[in-house]
Amino acid sequence: MKLGTLFYFAALSFVLAACGGGGSGGGRNLEAPDDSPAAGSGGVVDSANTDEVPPEVSITFPSLQDTWTYQREVILRGTASDDMQIKGVYVNDVLTETTDNFSNWKLEVNVDKPTTEFVIKVVDTGGNETILQPLRINAHDGFARRAYGALAIDSKNSQLYAGPHPTKIQLSNFAFNRFEGDLPSVTAMAIDEIRNKWYVTTLEYLAELSLDTGEVLEKYEVETEYASIDVDEVSGKVYWNNSGKIDVLDPTTGIFSSVSGVNKGKGPELESDTKVAINSQIVYAFSDTAVWGQIQSFLYMIDLETGDRNLYKNLYDTPEKITRVTAAASHPDKPILYFLASSELSGDGVENLYGFNLNNNNIFKIIDMESVDFISADFELASLQIDRVNDVAYILSQSSGQLYKVILGNGSITQVSRNFRGKGPSIAGISIPGFEYDVINNYLVTLTSSVWSDAGGKIMSIDVDSGDRKVISGPDHGLGVKFSHANDLSISQQGNIFVADSGSNDIKIVNTQTGDRAISAGNDIGCCTSLEYPSDVEVDAQGTTAVIINPWKQLLKVDLSTGNRTILTDGTEQHGTGPTWDGLSDIEVDFDKAIVYALGFPRSGVRAIYEVSLETGDRELLLSSESSLNFPNSTSMFFDSQQGSLLFPTWDESASYFEFDLEEKQMKEKQYFGNDTKYRITAFTKAGNRLFAKLSNPNSVAEIDPQTRSVVIISE
């Protein structure tokens, strides 16, 4: 090494030591980059030390150039290399942390505004530098937080109000402004535009909130279960549904009473989730009832004097064949009721927007969701409000949190809330831990089910880079037998999807290209052991053998070419040796080693992990909640074959998951990095070295850095 170069490294070490602490500007361990050329002794440049090759730098996490996070801090991580030596890697002019001369680097950064850009630059000792395209990270919490569920409108002041945390939405730019403070979580709301009053229901009471601050001005201790609320602007009285009863509050006196219910009024009983709408001081109630196994929707008019529930219209007995109303609202200035509803004529799970003319009692369709470029499942749970000034409707989807605007005159619909990660149908419905990576098609596959329909449920693909979502198979995608109660899925290396369906007691195979479904094993296909509520399925790489839970205690091996089934073990001495179990909630299979990992179902209060031989059914207890205080409260797990471990999500909302090392037989809790999360993990999967998690509340998919455990949203 030349003498000048030695002086240079000595000087550089001194500078790094002097500048290593303190500073600000979006990260920690701050230092402004020194872009001067390498210098020899006395500040003379060593002309012989020439370096014209620029260094290289890359970002390992997050891997997406435009990503989202719920957390205020994220740890950026990456690699760098050079033919000579790297002087430093900088993020927004902040020197990153490293233990191997920046071959691997990382830095904790703050996402302190709705969108923050981070410029990553690497500089070598010859003064050459490489700058990456800015990394954009978008922040949800506190900045662009969406609303869910409840919705009310103040047309006069051009603003919406939403829940569950009181939030104001300006109609001029559709900005979501969440009120600060310890405010109630609201379930339904309505605004009296005449008196500038904002009424909300919570799980425990009804309250009047401030339109300016969201604070509670008055609290009324009344029952509000399954509440649907509306205001009679003439009298100022507030009416709401309380588990099938219609109650009323007079805010001027503070007196509340029952208008119609079990002990007041004649007529059919209203269902618990009845929707209340007031038009011209008349209270209407939309109530869905099962008639001969078919859900039908009825519109009742409530007699406020007697409490009688008079049938106004059987909505099923109309040309539209309405089966279920999910949301309803009245036009404040017109004799029209609007409602979101499913129809027997539409595909399963499709909710259209309808109007009901009170003058002629006719229903007219405003939006046919099958003909527009949106997914109807967005409105499976939703709120609806009518803007009297502009004659438009606003729909807030509870499943996706997106806000839609509908021109009532022509039925045109647009999404007006801010787009988040990915395009396509929302990941809606009840989340099921059916979550896999498809190696052939290079996308994530997830399974969701419908709350309301036995034939519901759909399989969706999620692009790991764009976050775009597509339906692979479901009620309106693919031919063949329908899903009944799809519980779990597994994917072979040929790309075929196998689904355990407990409603029809079979294993279905799904063609990923067409979405077509066929039965691979069932009580009419194959022999020897009856299928009863199969709840979990794991398939080998060739797609020839499956292992399923059938139903609580049995593990079955299934020959997928014939459908034949044999009992591997049922946790008793009759099939295999080893400890017994009460039941199982999930399995993972290492087909290469012929091992089944089984998670004990906590019926007896004892949770356990078992190792089962795929050849003999012999069992070994790996860990139990009796022997370990650090056992996850989980019903699902994921086998990480690369790391030789099992990953467990937790039921609660703690910012952690668990990892069980199969070699060391050690269970470790892994904390997410950053602030407490607003969601919880329901399932894991991996794509190469990338770890993905399915989240709930809201339903979304995230990527977790296995090293730093930072969390970013891939698709939502």
C-alpha cells in the first residue's frame, strides 16, 4: 500500500470517529458525506491512486420502490460493493450503519409525513458515487388513515364523517382528517344538517359529538347493539335499530323510549341487523329474513303511534329479486330510499346499488356491479350516504376502507379515496389461513370466504411486486363444482391449487389459468376412509399426495390420482405410537424428510407441537404450553424449510410472532420493529428469501424483513 493511501485511511478513520454521533435529518448515526477526492499526506492528492469505476449499491428491504407502512419507523437495509473500497453509503445524506465496510448496510429512518423519499448514495474512496432512484415510503397511520364502517354526511358544509375513529372527510379533495384525542369507537352515525348535530352509536351508548373536534358533547346510556341510526330533521329526533327493536331519542328532553319491538307493536319481528331510514317523517326498516332456506329482504313501515311493523314491500317478490340489504339511506329531499343489496339474479356476493321510489313503489337499479370495473365484494359490508346538494351517493366499504362516489343520475361510480397498494379486488371476507406462494406463476395466493353465502369464497393472486390482485377462482370465476366452505389451500410445483372444502367434504383441484374446479378426492371419489369436514391440506411438490386434517383428530394420507384415503394417525395408540392429542388446528409437512408437524388444538387448554412420521404415524411431542411459558396463542403455523423453523402468528394485537427452531427445539418471540401495530398476522408464507404475512383489520398482505422485522404493506 502506498504511503499516501495510508495517510488517507488514517484521516478517514479520524473523521468517521469524530462525526459518528448526533445529528438529524431522517435517520440515526448522522454524517454529511465528504465528496472530496482521496487525499495524501498534507492534503495533497495522490495522483497515482486513480479509480474510475463507480461503486454499486442496492436496497434489500423494502424491495419495492413505492411502498406503504403503518409504522413511523422503518429499517432500510441493502448491500454495496466496489472494485477498490467504499467510503460510505448514505440515506438522505445520513451515513448508514455497517459491520463489514458497507457490504451490508442498514439505517433506521423516520416516515414523518404522508410520503417520504429516501435517496440512497454510495461513495468510494476515489470519489466516485452511485445514486439510486429515490425510494418512496408512504405512511398510513396519522396521515392518510382511511375510515371503516360508519358514514354520515353534512352536505351543507361539503364534508363526510366516518368511523370507527371519528374522522372528517373534505369533499373538495377527499382528504381524511382523523380527530385527535381519546374519542369513542363508533359503530353508526347520522347528522342533523338543520341543527348541525352529529349523533353516533358505540357498543355501549349513543352520543352527540362535536362536528369540529369529534369530542363527546352528550352521552346517552342506551342499548345500541347492531345499531343503524337516522335522524328526523323535522322533529330532531334520533331513531336507531337496537337488535331488532326501533328506539328513539328526543335530544331536547334527553328522553328515549322504544318505538317498536318485541313488546310493542304488531307484525313480524325485525332482524338484529335491520337498517333504519327516515323519509318525510316516516320510519322505514329494511329487514332480511330466511324464508324456506332463502334469504329474502322486506321493507317495513313503522307506525310511530302503535309500534306496528307494516309490510311495505317484499323486495324479493320484485323483478330485482332482492335477497339481502347491506346498507340503506334516504334522500333528504326526494321520496326515494337507496340501498346496497344482493340479488338472486346477480352472481354470488354481488351487491348492486338500487333506488326505491316511494311514490310508485318501484325499484330501479343504479349500479350493476357486474358491469363495472370494481369488485362487488367491496360492498359486502358498507355504509351509504346521500349528498342532497349534488345528488350523489357515497359508499364507504368496510372491507377495503375505500370511499366511492356515485352520480345518481347516470350511475357512474368512481373511487375517490386515496389508492393504496395494488389494484384489483379487495382482500375481503373472513380471513382463512390459506396463504401460499406459487413458484410457477410467481405470485402469492390467498383464500377468503364470504360471511353470508355457503357458496362464497374465492382464491386470489397477489403480485409480489405491484401488489395487484386478481380473482383466480370463485363464484363468478371458473367452471365446475362450487366451493362450499373452503377452509385451506395448498399448491403443487406444477401450479395446481388444492382446496380442503369442509362444506362438501372433499378436496378440490383448481386450474390456475381458467379457475375451473373439480373434485380430486371425495366420498364419491376414492375409498376407505370417509371425509368429514377436512380443515387443512398440504400437498407434495408433484401434486400426487396430500395430508389432511379430517376432522379434528385424524391425519389422512390422500392419493390424489385415485382419491383413496388412509388413516396416518388419529392421535391414539391404534394408529402409531407416541403421545395422544385432543385435536389439531393446523399441519405443515416436510415431504422431503417425510415429517408432519401438527399443532395441537387447545380444547383441553394445552397447546402443543407434534412431529409425526409420514410413513408410520408415530408421534413425538416437540413442545407444549405446559412445558414452555413462551408458547404462542395460535391456531396456525408456517414451515420455513430454508431456516428449519415453524412460524406462528398470535391471536392478540401484540406486535410479535413466534419462531420455533426445529433443530434446537427452542421457541423465540419475534417483535415487529417500530410502534405497536394496528393489525395482526393471520398467516405466513415465503417467496425465496422474502417473508410475507397475511394481515387482518384491515385485510392486507405485508412483507416482513427476517433480519430487522420491519413491516411494509405489499397489497391492500
